[in-house]
Amino acid sequence: MRIVPASVITAVVVAALLGCGKTTDPSFQQGQEIFKAYCLACHGLNGGGVLYQKSALNNSALVTGDPGQVITVILYGRQGSGTMPAWGKKLTDQEVAAVATYIRQAWSNQADAVTAAMVAEVRARGEQGVSPEPS
């Protein structure tokens, strides 16, 4: 039987509590910075939304569901009671992938990462891929 030093156990527990696994991912980090620069004002630091409930990203089925849907909303925006501007002309495919990854994995969200190739595919389809706002 091998004994693990208490300091190693403590380090593993602290790393897990701080979420070090996902926050060391470069795409996640890049997405966090983009979120702070472009998204924070409406979506809030905790993803709970600021202006109205429709801007909540934490525990959002749209965010954690089909990645194509969240990519489309980031690229082309959304109209309705929760209007969101389009970021497709401002952000590169990698930047869209990074911020999509961040919001899909931040807070209590647990969804797969998004790649620049996935964003390029959605961008190639164009704005016709935008889904109407759910009722």
C-alpha cells in the first residue's frame, strides 16, 4: 500500500475546488477575456443576466445544447425581447469558439468545447441558420 502525502491530497482538493482543470485550458481563458470585454455588461459576471432574464447564460439549454445554436447567436445576434448584437464581423472564428467554450463551461454549465472549425461551418451556412427566439 502506497501512502500519499497530505500536501499532495491538499493540492488536488484545492485545485478541484478552484476549478483549475478547465481554467487552464487556453481557449477557456481566451473566452473568459472576450466575455469580460464584450458580454459582461448584459450577461453579468455570473452568467445570470443583467438587463432581463432572457440574457441569462448559466443553466441555459440554448447555451449547453446544440453548439451550432449558440455559435449562430454569437455570430448573427438575436432579435426580440432579449435582443443581442451580432459579433460575427468583430470576432474571428477562434474568438467565437473561445467565448462559446467559455459560456458552455463556466458557472454551472457543463458542455463540450467549441472549435474554430465548428464556427467556420456555421459561418459558411450564413444567417439563415438563426433560430427564432423560443416562446
